[in-house]
Amino acid sequence: MAPEFEHAVLRALRDIPPGMVSTYGTLAALAGYPRHARHVGALLGRLPAELALPWFRVVGSGGRIARPGSEGADYQRLLLQQDGIELDGKGRVDLFRYGWPPAYFLR
């Protein structure tokens, strides 16, 4: 991935406030790369832990945590809950309530 893409995505990622989430696609669009949701997912999946970025605030387009049932998904769920974000019984975040920026998730 191009360094410009990576820098733009990480800037957008840093802007997600506590208690809010964004989707891979929304983050790609905010970074100036619409339709690059999978690239955002790949980038976040290989972030070094020492960067301490809020990767856990990014979910799938339906509000779902990626790879449900995995150890990583359980950890993301824990971090989201610690951030004050509620998940439903199917492991989904209500994007109308927690989606950032809110204009992307209006009903």
C-alpha cells in the first residue's frame, strides 16, 4: 500500500472519538480513498501494537466485529465495551447511535 494511503487512513483513525465507531468503508472514504475498505482492514490488521491507535473502533458495514468468535474479536469486543460502546446479542454495534462521523450514519 502506498504511504500516502496509510498516512491518510491513520489520520482518520486517530480522529474517531472515544465512545464512537466507524466502518472500514467510511474510514476509507474519509481518508480520500472511497471503495478501499478491504485495504483499510488489511492495514489495521498489521498495525504494530506499540502505535496505540484505536483500531478497535473500526467495524464492518453492518456494525459487526470482523472474524466473530476469534480471540481478536473477543478482545475487540472487550475494548469496545470498555470504551462505553454496547453490542447487541449478535455482536453488532448500533451505527445510528455510535457511528462516526454521525452524518454518515443518519437514518
